Amino acid sequence: MPQSLTKLYAHLVFSTKNREPFLDDDIRPSVHAYVANVLRGLNSPWVTVGGVADHVHVLFDIGKMKPPVEFVEKVKRESSKFVKTLGDRYRNFYWQRGYGMFSISPNDRAEAEDYVRNQEEHHRKKTFQEEYRAMLRQYGIEFDEQYVWD
């Protein structure tokens, strides 16, 4: 086969440290845009970012050239530095250490995108912890509650 073709979509989820509500309405759009730009810089042509004050959801085309952890490390490192430049009240900003990354079928892309774009509505009914546990169960990921949160 002369070409290597892929279509790999990922759903990345991570929280602020201790789920502190740092991502307020003043900075959330800028932070989401920054996260999207970091991923585009890693050659991800499709990116959707959403979330609320204490966590983000990122959908992106992972491509074939970089390992998933490279996307996570760069997004978290660069966006954390960016948030700290947004004012004194954000100088103690950190992301949690861990993350969740889940595969998304191309057939489910529109539904996933709708879910990410409507996080504020979604979290009127469910906390981040409830949401994250449900995602882990949906994907059959075993976890120890003691180590999921930091």
C-alpha cells in the first residue's frame, strides 16, 4: 500500500488542580482558543474545546505522527503557562496531574462535538466527578477512586 491513511479522533478530559474554578467566564474563551491553537500547532486539523470553570474537554484529530501523550503534555504545559499570564489571581493555576483520553468513532464525531460544546448545560445536572466516572465506566476502564482525583 503506497499511502498511510488514518482518521483517529480523541476526546481528552482534564481538570484544574483540586477542581478549583479558575476557568471563569473572563478567561475561559481565551483558554479554550489557546488550547485549540496548541493542538493545531501539533498538526491536528480538527479541534473542538469546551468545558466549565473546573475542567476542559478537547476533541481533536490525533493524526499518525505523534503519540497521544505528546499532545497531552504540550497542551497542559503551554496552556498552564498561558493562564498564569492572565493576571495575579491566576498565578497559582495548575492542571491536575492526570487526564482521561478516549477514542471517538468518526460516526460519533458530531454527537461528541455537541456534547463538548454544551458543557455548561450538561453540568447543571451532573458534577465533573460524576461525568468522569461515567466516562471511565463507558469505556470499561478500571480505576481506583483513591488515585483518580488530585
